[in-house]
Amino acid sequence: MGFMKKSKRNHLKRIMMVCVTGVALLMMAACENSEDSILNLAKPTKGNERIVNMFSPMEKIDPNAENMARSAADKTIRMAEEKLGVTVNYITYTAENYQDKTYDEVTLERVRNNMDDFYLLNPDTIRLLGEEGKLMDLSNLDCVKNLRDVVKTANTINGKLVAIPQEVVAYGLFVNKDMFDQYQLKLPNTPEEFLECCRVFKENGIETPVGANRWWLETFVLAQAYADLYNGGNTEAEIEALNNGEKKYSDYMRPGFEFLRELIERGYIDAKKAYVSEAIEGEGADFLAQKTPIVMAYWGAANSDTAYGNPNFNMLVIGFPSSRGQMPVMPMTGYGIGTNAEHAQDAIEVLEVMTSDEALKVYAETNKVISPSKNVKVDCIPALKPLNDKIEENVYVLGANAGMKVEQWGNTCLIVRKLLNGATVDECMAEFDRLQEESLAE
């Protein structure tokens, strides 16, 4: 299973450190397998030293440094090392040995060959490895009772919770509130209201009301497709109907694709530019220059000065338009432990510490992100409050769900790109039908 083309790799590598927390580009698997061998870069151990090997994109230059500034994840790993007396070896994707492979290509091969103890995984690989029985059931970890339902829903396969994240990534619409106020527009709740806002902007000389890139337009589709599924009280039954073929993914997806087609036809989205634009690099400059009032991005982009963390206008982050109002879209990553991990018990204990409320509080306060624990609350910047309020109300759509047999985030992204390149809505729906038929035949 895969959908990462070689043409995506260079950009993927450039932003790998950001992507690991849930940004879309890392959430897509590889479509081409490499026959190159994978090298295990973990240092050899001596004597009775307790070692746990972790594979992730993160780099820790000197594991023994006491005063080195560490990332949020580093801090929680340090907590585990000190509490348990273990050493966590980082085996990293960023090593030059992996420069010709995508992150997901490498993780799939490493897990399948039992090369490490635990791994930071993207949703598509979580689903694949969970279905193959390559990931340990984490349902009995102490932290599970504190996890948000969204985490358990996204990463449970065949009744087993196979991955736990350290943050919940949410996507939303980043809007220039000053421009909305200038034209006396209310922030849109529904697709119809969104179209009306775009019409007013366009008629007032704003050439492209929606700044888009080739990765994240699927957020519009997913919000509209699954607003009722995730918020209507019948989630499990609807997913089961999709998995057994009683319902069609294409029926859910069609309204979102028709909406995007209308945005393109009316000139509210520049399809040709979006098709070749990288995330934030393509539309960010126009948004910050107030040439376009609307873009889509992930939670962390509002906190980062390299993205949208320092605009010179009043910015708000809201949910995507849907039949149920503004809707956050939330994909999910997670740490998983190999079923046959060499140091399985130590890996479990390390992950227990890293996903404890104490450690998750450190992580969330360091990165200013949403915690997977319902007990950990971190004050967000004012711009993020509208999106955060929805999430705290348990209003959301999952952008990735390991319980769905047809992977959502990456497949929807690629089919949206077909739309950007001129495919009809019917042709896009036929592609979803084909993917569903393949899943039913497995």
C-alpha cells in the first residue's frame, strides 16, 4: 500500500523535522519500494546496560549532554532515562544512509524486520503494521485511561490500541480577520457561507481568496465528508459499513469534491498554482502580505515565526466549513512498539513515562500543542482559541483513522490533486470506488 511518489521526496526531507508532529507531507507513505539494504545505526551496548532503540526523524547529537537544549520529545525521553536508568538510542531517518528513501519506506522495513524497539509512526504505517500484527497492543498502559477518545479511535485496529502520540495535530482555516471585517463578513460556518465570502472578496478585487497548496486541500473534503460520521453518534457502525462495502467512500466524498470543483471554477482557488505549490511556501507569502485572506494549515504553524506565528494583522484559526459548522480536521501519528522488540519490556516502561500526564504536560507546554491526554490543558495563543474551543467540545473530523480499511489522508490528497489537474468529480469518485474494491478483496 502506498502513495508517496519519488517527486515528493526532496520536499519531504526538507521539512521532516516539522512533519513528524503530524504535518501532512510526512503522513503519506511510499509508493515505490527500494531494494537497498537498511543499516541499523544504533551504537553497540556493553555489559548489563539497559538500552532501548527508538527510530524517528529526530536527531539527538550527544545523548550524554546534561545542559543541551532539547526538543519537547527529548525532554520526555530524558525523563524516562532518569527515572528508569535506561539509555534511549536514537536511530534516525535523518542519517545520510536514508537519503534516497521516504520516512515511511524506512519505518515499514525496520518494523517488519524487528530492527528497533519502538517507532514514531505516521497513520498509514500504523494501519498497515497494525493489520499485519507487527505492533504491540498498548491498551493496558496506564496512560490509556487518560487519553482523549479521538486518539483511541484513530489508532485502534481490530480492538488493539497500537500507537500513542505525544500531541494531537489539528488543521484549520487561517483567516485574516481584518479583511473579513473590512468587507463586513462573518466567519463562515457552512460551505454555502464560505462560497459567499469568497464571492465578496473576488468582487472587491482580491484575485485569489483561498491560498492553496498541493497537500492540504483534502482538509475541506474530509471536513464535509465525515462531519456527521464523527459527530452523529454512530461512528463505529458507519465505519464498519464502509469497511464491509455496505456504504461507499465515494458517497461521503462527493460533496467535498463538488465544493472544491466550484471553488476552482469560480476562480476562488488557483488550481494550476496549487498543483505545484509546496505547503506554506506556495501560499504563505500572499497570506502574510494580505493579498489572500484564507489559507489552510496545522495548529503549530500559528506558533511558528517561520510560518504564520507573527502576522501584522488579526489572524484567527477556525474549523473548515461543514453541515455541522466549523470543523477541525485531525490526523494522528503515534509511537508504536514492535511485537517482537528485543527490549520490549524496557520499551513499554519508557513509553509509559513519555505518555504519562507529567511528561505530556512538559511536551505540551514546550511546543504549545494539544495534548493527547484529556487531563493536560495548555493555554493557546488567542488566534487558536476558535479551533481549540471546538476540539475541547469534542467536535472534530479525523483526517486519518487506522480503523478504516481505505487510508484517508494520503489517498484523498492524491485524488484531490487529480481534480486540480483537470479530472472530473466522477473520475475522482471512481478512484475511491477502486480503492474500496481493492480493500474488500484483501
